[in-house]
Amino acid sequence: MASKKRNVIVGQSGGPTSVINSSLAGVYKNAIERGFDKVYGMLHGVQGLLDEQYVDMSTQIHSDLDIELLKRTPSAFLGSCRYKLPEIHENMEIYDRIFEILDKLEIDSFIYIGGNDSMDTIRKLSDYAIVKGHKQKFLGVPKTIDNDLALTDHTPGFGSAAKYIAASTKEVIRDALGLTYKKEMITVMEIMGRNAGWLTGAAALAKTEECEGPDLIYLPEIAFDVDDFLAKVKELLQKKSSIVIAVSEGIKLADGRYVCELSGGGDYVDAFGHKQLQGTAAYLAGFLGAEIGCKTRSVEFSTLQRSASHMASRVDIEEAFMVGGAAVKAADEGYNGNMVVIDRVSDDPYMSSAGIYDVHRIANEEKLVPREWVNKEGNYVTKDFIDYVKPLIQGDYQPIMVNGLPRHLVLDMKKK
Amino acid sequence: MASKKRNVIVGQSGGPTSVINSSLAGVYKNAIERGFDKVYGMLHGVQGLLDEQYVDMSTQIHSDLDIELLKRTPSAFLGSCRYKLPEIHENMEIYDRIFEILDKLEIDSFIYIGGNDSMDTIRKLSDYAIVKGHKQKFLGVPKTIDNDLALTDHTPGFGSAAKYIAASTKEVIRDALGLTYKKEMITVMEIMGRNAGWLTGAAALAKTEECEGPDLIYLPEIAFDVDDFLAKVKELLQKKSSIVIAVSEGIKLADGRYVCELSGGGDYVDAFGHKQLQGTAAYLAGFLGAEIGCKTRSVEFSTLQRSASHMASRVDIEEAFMVGGAAVKAADEGYNGNMVVIDRVSDDPYMSSAGIYDVHRIANEEKLVPREWVNKEGNYVTKDFIDYVKPLIQGDYQPIMVNGLPRHLVLDMKKK
């Protein structure tokens, strides 16, 4: 047993964020510092691992500068996947195959960075390991811009997306104000978060000393009423000429239909016979333009809000790094079947630390914005919401610029 | 005459940019340094001036820090307008009204920051002044993200929008690569520039040592062929699983129809009976999804590309500041009816200086991307194009961050 290696394998799963690679950097750096022999990266998560797609991270990271670049690189350096393991009793072969590969690579600790589905993977693999007597430890590291994971105060990735949304909202509001003299204009911004309104609510942070912030904010947690909406916009237009509205991509009518589905109310077939659906903001901008007769426009933050690492929050990048390292520490100390979480120690000054929870308590719960953090009319977030998010967008991590553009660290398979 | 004041008035017109306020800062600072008595800002350009809407800039700028904030503030600080003066013979009263206001304010120099229409305003006002014996001088300062002004090497505003587009394209490409394992995904990005493809072509700058850049780029100067496009995408999918495509919002078919009009080929009426039109990228993403059957998505850089001052180019901000100052210098030296332009002195190392052109030679010509700067197939820009744009995105102007967000300088009418 003296020659047995102590290796770590780490993977990334689910939708990318600006800081998921900072967690990867935290895993790598902590594992090296703790004397683990090798750190492997699974390519495209468990799905790639099943195809024996992995890389020795020491072939990819050669210096502390590489670590810094990795912390500033958006999306999943190792590639992501959306792959849900079957229940153990449904397909044991897949589990045996995974453990065969882990044994071959002499893995001691398996770290998975992801959202709810990834924590489900950690739960199943740790359960299987215990039942079958495998010695590997399985630890989860949270990530999701949506901030909808339970038990952790917030998720890495959320703060940076919130910061990008707030900064871009300020810029959009300025743009709109410059253009409205003796004429009205309505801007509808569409923000990610199908079921949880954390990101859409973050548009409220644009309200600062020199910016009045968006006028209306609609979260997916609250049923959207088209008539109320129209009346509210008309009322605001009595007082001001530029209206800026933030809506979640997932806002729904009381009957459960998504607002974007309303655009399909007619016979939506294009010149080539394909059915087409519009986005929520584009639809609402068109709707308001037709009803009110003024200029309207829509802005979708789309993929940009989860990949704009050039606008990442320092708090977010450092917490993402911290939870990556904390997972390795926990594994090294013998924890298994746990997720690292972020505990808020203090609001002001803001302080946080890493905590540990059993994944059986965490998996597949969705944390929504509490009703009391939205105003009575359902069209803005409250001070409590803003106080919760504000610390998470603080501080910057200046991009490392090369020839005028942010430099990223990217996988080089020739070095594998 | 000893008590006669020597004042400057400055206005902003047309679509805002990230750096149009840096030109305003250049005008203000240079005018103060040259001993002009006051600098007035017209609110919402000539349109506001006609309503006697203006502000004494010394009530708004109190320190060098305010100048630095102004250089980093997107959109038009003074408010913009889209107002075209009538021909002189059509409505002399408007001209008399303007000169009455200018005389009242003891204006010596009138500086207008804008695009083609603004240079047309400068031409008309300087012609009228000469004919009527008014002593004011009229100078134009170029701006437009579209880079479609003739005679100037490029326009302030273009470099920063190009930098934002290139940086965001790198981030979108990373996001896409992280998500494509054993499945294909096509991303279509829509970029501003109705007739001129300068900004769309700038997506090619994302091609760097560690990023392969977009796969296809379609400019509005070249007729778009849907069949060729589909065939080319299918061909690329044989070789790679993530395809990223940049299209101008203004691409047109050979018969002159905009591509986005194809989305209206069916009976496009929403649930409330309104006709709705989709964007170009959303339409093409839907089209490719239906034809090929793989996942597609669209990203519109929309307003963000012209207002993202947090990603502005240092070269652009400094040139915008320079041409603002150069306009005041020119007026001070007796020039009238001229536009300041940017002359490229050297490519490598990049050097530029301000030049002066007669606005009669400039107004209302549209500078398009030359055919020889697009490849033969019409789906990418050439090295000449890239060499032209690259110097313009260099260097950064770090935002001044307050509570985690970029701080702007905004008009305070209480101080008027």
C-alpha cells in the first residue's frame, strides 16, 4: 500500500458561470498544497468521465499566473455536461464503471462543482461508495448564477451575474435618458432565472446616488398580470418619459402560461414554414409599443450575464475559490457525501465562511425569493432584498488584458 | 466691446456612444484652459436649444475628478436629439431664433458632437452665419459607433463598441464550448450597423492566441443568401460541435428585403392582435434550429454595445477627448464650418492626430466596409480589416467603482 497514490478528480456540471473556474482553481491549489499527488479534471463532468475523458491538471496549469487567468476565465474550463445519473437500482453498471475508472486513477477525493443535479450526483455516488465499501470521498461545490440552491446563503456565480446586470442596467438607463426629449421610450430588459427571481431583482442595485434604477421589476415568483402591467406603465408615463423595466425570462400568467408564449397566440410560422417564439422582453416591448404607441425596445442580457467575467465581483471570485479549497480540505479530513456551503457571518462588515452540509439535506430543493422581499404590488424588490445582494457584488478582479482584450486560460489537449 | 464675453456652447446629437462624453470633457477642459469665459451645454442638442434648454457647465463640473467621471459616463451627458435643421430657404425663422439665443449667450464658438446629421447642422449654421454676417464659428466633432463617417480614419465611439463586441464574443465562445459535448449548438450574435459592417466585422478580433473567434461573419454590405448560409453551417458542423456566427442587424437578401423581415412571412399576430417582428439573430437561430434540428440560441448585443463604458478602449476615450479639444482650438484659431477628423499617422506603433476638414466635403456620405476587406465567400473579414481595427481597441480606462458599480457623472438640474 506504500506506493498507493492519493489523487483528486474534479469536474464541472450544469450551466457555466463567470466564476466556476475560480472554484476549480481553488480545488487545484488546495489539493497541491495539501500534498495530494495528482489532480485530474474530468472533461464534461461525469458524462465525459464515463468515456474516460480526463486531463492531468498539471499539464494545464504551470504557474501562479495560470491560476490567476483561470480565476478570470468564464464558462467551464473542463467543459460541462447536463447529465443526471440514474437511480442506483436502475443501472448499477454505470456506477461500477465510474468506480472502475476512479480506482484505476487512484482517486481519493471526487469533487463536483455544480447545481442541484450535481449535488444529486454526489449523493448517489457517496451512497453507492458506502454500500459497496469503496473508500473514495465525494464532495460537492455549489455554483449557479440563479442562486436557487437551498441551505447555502448564496451560490458562487450569483454575485458576478448580479454585478453585471446592475452595471449594465445603469448603462442602459443612461442610454435611455439621453434619448428621451419630448418623446417617450420604454425599455424592457430580460434577465435569466426561469423560476427564481434573484437575478432579475438584482437590477434594483442599479439604483444608486446618481441613478434612479429601473422603474419596475417583475420576478417569476409572482403571477404576471398583463392589464395591471399596462396600467402601471401608463401611470408612470404621466410622470416621466423614459421607463426601464426588468423582467425575468420566466414570468408567468396566473393560469401558468409563460408570458413569452403569448407571442405564439397567432399563427406564428415564418417564410420557411417554421414555428417561431419570441423572448419575453421582445414580446412585451412589442405589446407596449402597440398598446401605447410610443417607441419601445428590448434588451436581453442572455448568455452575457453568466459569462461576463470582465465584470466579475471580487467577493464572488474569492468565495468561489474558497469553497473549492474547502471541499478539498473537507475530503482530506474525511468528510463524504457533503456539499460545501457559504455561511454569512456578518452583513456589515460583510463576512462569510465555508460550512459543510450533508447532501441528503440539500439535493433538489429550489430556493425562491421570499414573498416578503417583493413589494405588495409585486413590481419591485424590498430593501431587505437589496441589503442581501449588495455585499455580493463588491470589489473587482481586473481582467488580465492582452492586446486590448481579457485573456483566458483554455484547455490545451495537445498537452494532455 | 470690452465687456463682451467669449463663450462656447456645446451640444450632443444622434445615437449615444460610450465616449461621446469624453469629447464633451475635451471641449470643456480645452475651452477653460484657453480662457473662454463660459461653456454652455445645450440640453438635447439643437432641439433643446430652440427651447432655450441649456446649462452652464461650471455648475456641473467641479473638479478634475468630475472630468474623469464624465470621460467614463456612457450616453449623452447633455441629452441627445435626432433633429435635422430644415434647409435655410425653407425656414429662416428657425435660424434667426438660434442666432438670437447665441447672441444672447454671447457665444463665440458653437461645437456640435455627432454623426452625419450633426455635420449637416454645422454646415447649415456656418453657411447662414456667413451670409448674415454673424461672427460665431461652428465646428463639428465626429462620433458614432457605426464608424460610417467619411474622411476621418475612424470615429470616436467605434473603438469602444468594437472592444466590447470582441470581448463579449470571446466570452460567448467560451460559454458555448463548455456546453457542447456529444451535441451541437449554434450561437447567432446580432451586432449593430444597419448599413455599415464595421462593428459586425469587429467580432473577428475575438480570434486571439487562445480563442478561435467566430466561425462566420455576415456584413450588411454583402447580399445574404439563406441557402449558402445553411450549407456553410452544415459543412462546419461536420468538423466542430459549437458554431458561433456574427451577423449585422442589417443583413439583406439580394432582393433588398431585410433578413429579419422573413420572420414576418407568416401571419404574425400575437394574442392581443398586434403584429410582431423578430430580430435578425433570433430569426436565424430559429431557422437553423428548425432546419438542422440542433440546439440554437441568439445573443443580441443591443444597447449594451454602445453604452458599455465599463469596457471602453483607452485609445478611443483619449481620441474622443482630443477631438473635443481640437474643435475648441480650431474655433479659437478662427476656423468655421469645419469638422475635426482623426488622421492615422502610423499603424505600428499606432499614432493618430486631429485634422480639420470642411464640412461641405463631409456631410451625408456613408463610409462602408470596402469589398476587398471581406473574403471572397462574403462570410469573414480579411487581415486588412483586422489590422485597421486592432489599434482602436487597445488600452483600458478602469471604471471608477463605488459600492461595486461604475460611477457616472450625471446632469443635476438643481444646480443649473
